[in-house]
Amino acid sequence: MKQLSEADPTTILDNKELIDNLEKTKATAISIQEQSEVAKATEIDINAQREIYRPVAAEGAMLYFLCISLCIIDHMYQYSLESFIKFFFKAIEKTAERDETRVLKLIENIRFTIYQWVSRGLFEKHKLIFLSMITFRLMSKKVIDVNYTQEEMDFLIKGIPRPGAENTLDWLPDVSWNMVQALAQL
């Protein structure tokens, strides 16, 4: 730019160095423009691919937060994000499919790998609870298609008894009788 502003207007066309620099600048500007267009197209492709794999990320997040919530059952169940990521990537590496079923296979492998990893460290009585947590979460996300009402799920999880009716069975404890009455009401 300095050469252009200092150039003599009468001899500007004879200045070979200035003309060469202008040609280089023009070529560089065209190259930058082409690279910018390629970058925009690449960004569109990356965004499309990211959307394809969004369900895999959602599955991983769901499983991680279920693992974290296991500390409610027993305080010794503590899982680090670093360990979770390690097994998450192991599951991805095990998925060999590179076709249209890849996302579904990734989700299956991630779910199975994480379940195996977590259940290895659980007491036997807590393995069924963890599996139930996964199942209920998949039911709520409509991954597992099961017809249920929220009242039925609340009864299953919370077990709120319905007192009031007299127990006519002497072999059944009153607490169980009240639970049967609440179930019958559903």
C-alpha cells in the first residue's frame, strides 16, 4: 500500500514491482475468498454430522447422571467423569459399523459397556436397582415403548399406601394390605 500511495501517477504503469505486488495481493485475496467458501461448506457438513450423533451424546449424558445418582443408594458409589469417559470411548472403539446403523450400534454398545462397568462395582442387591433406573429412564424418554400412567409409576417408585380399609386377611400385614388397596385403586 505504501508503494501504491508513493507511486508517480505518470509512471505507475512502468513500475513492474508495484504491478507484481498488486497481482500477488489480488491472488491472495482470491485464495482467501475460496478458502472462506470451503470453510463455510465444511462447517455445514460438520454441523450435519454433529446432529447425526446427538442421540449418542444424549445417551452418554443420561448414563453418566444415572451413575452419579447411585451415591444416593450407597455413599461408596462414586464415579469420576474421567473413568466414565474412558469406558465411553472404549464402547465407541468397539463399534465397527460405519453405515447407517452406526448411531444405534453406538448407543447399544455404550449402554452395555457402561452397565457392565458400573455393575461390576455394585452389590448384587443394587444391580437390579441400577438396571431399573436405566429402564425407567428409557421408558420416560420413549425409547422403550410401554403404556403406563404417571400414577402407576409413582406407585411403583414411591409405594404410597392407602389406609382406611380393614384388613380381612390375618396372614397379611396391615402395611401390605394398605399397599394392595392402593394398587387396587389404580
